[in-house]
Amino acid sequence: MGDVSGHNMAAGLIMGIVKSAFRTELRYNDDLVSIAESLNKTVIDQRSRGMFVSFACGSIDFERGEVECVNAGHPPVLHVRKGKAEEIVTKGAALGLSKNIRFDMVRRKISGDDFFVCYSDGIVELRDRSGEEFGYQRLLGLLNRLDPANEPRPAYDNIRRNIEQFYPGEQRRDDITLLIIKIK
């Protein structure tokens, strides 16, 4: 999942370049750190001044029962196991900020009924009319109430409903992206 700074044509073009480069990298490389380093070089070569891309990706190995994650300045991927959500913390600044960024990869064990939640900052930074943020803690609270037997769709619908109640039907300033993956 990625998010480009800015809301203009240049941002859209950079995201298209990053998506294409990511797909190409995946054809020849399965090392997530190496992929992040390559994407960083691509963004530096293509970006406008001050532009950057937050980025998080993961790989699930069902045979080993593990997930690998790399994060480049994106909100942390959340791992929900047995109704408890926790961050998958990795090091790495957003793509395009520096040629010298170092990324690390985190490996976690997975089991049936685990959820992985990826989201954009547009969710946690959403402000209501009084200026209150939806916030990370509110998102965690919703995830911590997940029944492990649930499917991803009800969890997604519940978060979306809470966002709509928090900031009903008006134009938002930032994109809102939410991806929920359940391990079976």
C-alpha cells in the first residue's frame, strides 16, 4: 500500500510509476528490503521537489506460517490475533526522502483467524468539524473488538460506518484507504 504526498497530477504520475516499478520488481525479486531500496531510487529519480511516497508491503508464506513486512514511512500494518491488535514495527523513512534510507524487514508467525490491516493516514488523521482526530487509538479500539471468527467484510463495514459517523458525507481532504486480510 502506498500514499504519495500531494493531491495533484504529479502525485498521480509518481504513484503510477511506483506501482509499475513494484510489479516489475516482484517478477524478479522476492526480497522486500531490496524492493524497497529499488523503489526509493525510482522515486528519487522521478519525483518533484519535496515529493515522497509512504509505502508498506508484505509477503505471506503459508508453508512456513509467516508474514514478512517492510514499511517505508507508512502507517504501521496492524496484526490482529485473537482480538488483540498490535503494530508491526519496522524501520524506514518514506520513499524519496534520501538516497541513504535503510529499510528493515520484520517476520512474524501467523495462524488461522489472524487479520492484517493496512490503512492510509487519511483514516487516523481525519478531523471532525470540531478539529478532533479520528485517531489511531479509535482505529485500534475497533480492531480490538473483532471476533476472530468474523470475516474481513464485517470488520471493514464497521470501520467504514464509524468513519462515516465521525465525519458524515462531506468532502474529505485526504484519501481513505483500508485493506483487511484474514488468514485462514
